[in-house]
Amino acid sequence: MSSEMGPKQAGRSVRILLVGDRDVGKTSIILSLVNEEFLDEVPGKAETITIPAEVTPELVPTDIIDYHENEQDHEELCEQIRHADVICLVFSVVDETSQQNIKDKWMPLFRECQLNNDVFHPVILVGNKSDLINNVSLHLVEEVLFEYPEIESYVQCSAKMVMNISEMFCYAQTAILHPTAPLYSVEEKILTEKCKRALCRVFKICDTDNDGLLNDEELNNFQRHCFDCHLPLQQLNGIKTIINMNCERGISPSNCVTLEGFLFLHMLFILKGKAQTTWTVIRKFGYNDSLNFSYNYLHPNLKVDKHCTIELSHKGEQFLSRLFDSHDKDRDDCLSPVELKSLFFMCTEEPQLLRKCLFNTNHKGWITSQGWLSFWSYCTLAEPDTTLAYLAMLGYCMKPENQLSGVHVTRSKKIDLLKKQSQRSVYICHVIGSKSSGKSTICRRHVKATKIDNDNDVAEESNIISVNRVQVFGLDKYLVLKEINSINENYYTKDDIKCDVACLVFDNSQSCSFEYSAHVYLKYYQNRDIPVLIVANNKGRPIMKQDYILQPDQFCKQKKLSPPFMFVNSNEGKKLYTNLATMASLPHKYSPNQSSLMPSLRETIIFIWKTGIGFAMVALCGVLVGKCIVKSKKDLMS
């Protein structure tokens, strides 16, 4: 896989501090970098050097600060250490005292000066004056590298020969922009848990067929997504050979890369000083420098007018459907708990909303494909930010565009009313009624779910939400039923009332039940542009005359509502949900206020037409009279 740099680290800069014993060549190293040659006359301390971003390998502006013990006391040095991004600790390969001071003086000092003792600035160990010796003993260096994990790398250089000088500063930049410590534990010689989890998620996203292997096509898709280039077959085979030689189970019998092989490959990159390759991959999949999801990756900016809603787009539905299919290993159109856990492994956790609503499940309570899409349709409407975050975590961003293309903003409801047509696909229905009127039953029977087959099991539940797909004039729509239970039965909030269609339920076997629904309608819905359906819940008991000034059918007729719907707790009751979805999709037709406004609108149009015709007739008469006057004048003159 390519080790090319990813996109420029926008807004970043690097502050490099050079420290070390006297006469080890700190200033000479800086001047050799700037002048590209060794200067015989070297000042005691170099001024701070700023290197523009365009001339640095990592494309970031870089400040290089020199330290001189005669000009800076202990406090000033500690202040410089705290403000540095990376420290270059320089020693002389021909001076044993400077070598010994690495562990006796400098490394303890770095730790002492840094306020946060859990995370230390990365250190580049620099052995200068390598031109003066043929063989350099690495025993002390290896000992120090093992003892101090903050030391990112060791570089031998020669300021006099201008050897490895630019490489040293390149390592310093890389140490801060692509640090090894968050990815690899030097003490344990393994990937860190956060790095391993991030790479496992990357692997799982790229494994589009969910077979636990990356085939050639999946590897190339990964390469294009991370590095914007194709992986030639020869290079691909070379990578597989390296994995196969060093990792026993890294390549499958079918010549595909396993998860173990994928992790080994990235560990190899890190050990060979190419941590930037792994960082490029990890950042491309939404992680920040702390190996957590970046906020902008999960939450792209999306502005929505208050009269509009957000729904899944066709692309979003397709992505979620494919995701379901790839994790439904036994092809039973359901996700078992194990399959569901495997799917959400790519995320921080399962969406909380998943446990708060009812959707279609099989006889074991496992979510079906229809229940899966129903849930996400509701989640997108109720918590669009949650859907956007999960689309990103689940791998939607492997597409050329980000997850914003997975949703779309519907047009304003005001336009829907004006055009007498709704283009939306998801509707909210609030189910309201007195206690024991049957609200819960109506909500629960909206879906097929094992855990709700016995009504008594959830008789005490409140604010049930159920989501299912229904058809309106042959088109698939999603209807969300929300049971509304007010703490004070005589008062409902604005959120309790606001919906696309209201279902006011009463128990026709209780004589006092309808009065509550009538009161709710008169107080909250009579003057709103929200369709309302009165539902008589038939519980199989004798129907009672209602103790209200009007019986339900008379009330509906007087208020220009649809006749009361008789809900029977059987399969025939499913007609109710189609009716509610139809009413929600045609609010201009089923809203009494809209209906009452329509005649006045027609009258206005007729009045405008009549007025226009009247003005036209007057104008025509004026023209004719004018012509007659002109003709009369001509006759008189002649």
C-alpha cells in the first residue's frame, strides 16, 4: 500500500527545539540546513528560523529554535520545552559525556519540565559529528530508546558534511504530525488498543462482502479512497508476499488479506518509520490525533428550515440495505444479536433510539430488513444528526461524497399545502386519548414484534413509538405512531400536539371515553392545519352510548371530520394505518381548516376573474366611445 502523504495538515505548524550539551553542534546543524553548507564561523546561538510551508516535506510552516545554556536559565529552558512540539536532543558521537547526559540529564529534565506527565513531547535523538568516527556503538542508544518511549527515532548526521541534516528535520516534523506513540507501544511491541480498534473498523468497512477477507478489488477500493491511486498488480502481489513471509495467518488460502495480515502490515509501516502511512489511513476514516472520531467527520453542517424535514435519500436507503444484507449471514432476512453486534462494531455503540421504538421483528425478536429501514427512517426524521454520525461510522464515506448525500431535506410543508401534494415519505402520527382507551394497543399493533404479542406484557408502558412501512396510492411511506401521555391530562404541550396527523382514540365500550377526545380536538386541533381521525377502539365489549352532547358520528359530521374509524384488534385493523398515512400525505384534503378555506379561495379567484372581465369591458367601451367622438369631429370639419 502506498505510503504517500495524505492531505495537508490544515492549520498546523511545527515548533522544533534543539537542545544538548555545549559544543555538540546544535547551531552548526541549523546553519547547515539553512545555508546547505558548513560554516567555519559559527555563532554561539542561532536566531529562530522560520521555514515556509511550501519548502517543507510535510507542507507545514516550521519554526526551529536553538538553545544556549549561557543565555537561558533553567526556567527559560523549561518554558521552551513546554512550548515545543518536538525536541531534537543532540549529542556528539565522539563525546561519551554528552552521550551519558542523554539519560542522566536531558531526558529526566524533559519529563520534569512538562506539566502533563502522562503525555510527553516526542523526542528525536540526534548523533552529530558522525564524520569523525567509522563505527558508532548503538548500545547506549538502544538502552535509551527502550527506557524512554517518547523518543520517536534516532538519526546520525554530520553538520560539517551536511549529511542527514534535512532528514533529521523531516523526522522531527513527522514525529509531531504522525507520532508513533498513539499507534504503537514500544514496551509491549504491539499496536495500541485504540490504533488496533481503528484499523479493525477500517478493515471491516473495506470488507464490503463481510467475509472477513480483503480481496484484490476491496484492496484497490481502499487504496483509491486513502491515497487516490490504483494499486498495480505487481505491487499488490509484493505486499502479499511480505505479509505471507512474516505473518503466518496473514494471507488466506484464497490469496486474500486477513485482518491479522492487515494489522501486521501497518505495524510494519510504523516500525520502518512510515507511521504517516497509517496516520493517512486512520485520518481518512475520520479519526483525529487522539484516535477518536473527529467532530466534523460525524457532524457535517446541514441547515434545515423549520418547515422542512430530513429523510433518507435513495442512496442512504441503498447503503443501509446493503449493510443489512452483508451482515445477514444466514440469509433469514433478520439480524441476530450476534450479527447486529458485528454490524455496530464499527461504531462507538448502538444508537440509543434503537431501544426506544418498536419495529418489525421475527418470532425471536430479531430485527427484519423492513424493521431496519423503518428504524432509520424514523431516526433520520427525529434525530438527523444521529443518522449522519452513524452513516459515517458505518462507512458511508467510502463513497466519493460524504454522508450528506445519504439524506435529503424535504420541501416546506407550506409548499405542500399550496401545491396540494406531499413529496415526503415519513409521517408522524400522535395517538392521544384517555387512560385505557387503547392508545398503546393501536401503537403496538402497527408492527409485527414478538416482544409485544402479549398486550399485558407492556400494559404499563408509556409513550410507545412504533414505526412501519405502509402504502399510499401504491407508494411506500413510513408511518411513525407516537403515544402521547400527558402528565396533566387536561394540558398538552406544543410538541405533544405538533404532528402530521392526529389519531384521537376513545373506547366505545366506556360511556365517558369520547368526551376526552372531543375536548382534545376542540382545545388543540380545531384551529390547526393538522388532519385528525377519530378512532373508536372496539375491545370486543358491548358498545355504549357516549355521555356527550353529540355522539361521535354527529360530532365528526359537524366538525367536517371523517367518520369515526372502528378499530378492531385484528388484521383488519391495519386499514387504520393506511388511512392515517393517506391523511398525512394529503393534509389539504383532510384538514377541516384547509377544507373550509378552499371555498373562500375559489370565491376569491372567481371575484378576481369577474373584476378583470369588468375592467376589460370598461376599457373596451372607452375605446369605442373614443372612436365615435373622433369620427363625429371629422364629420363636422368636413
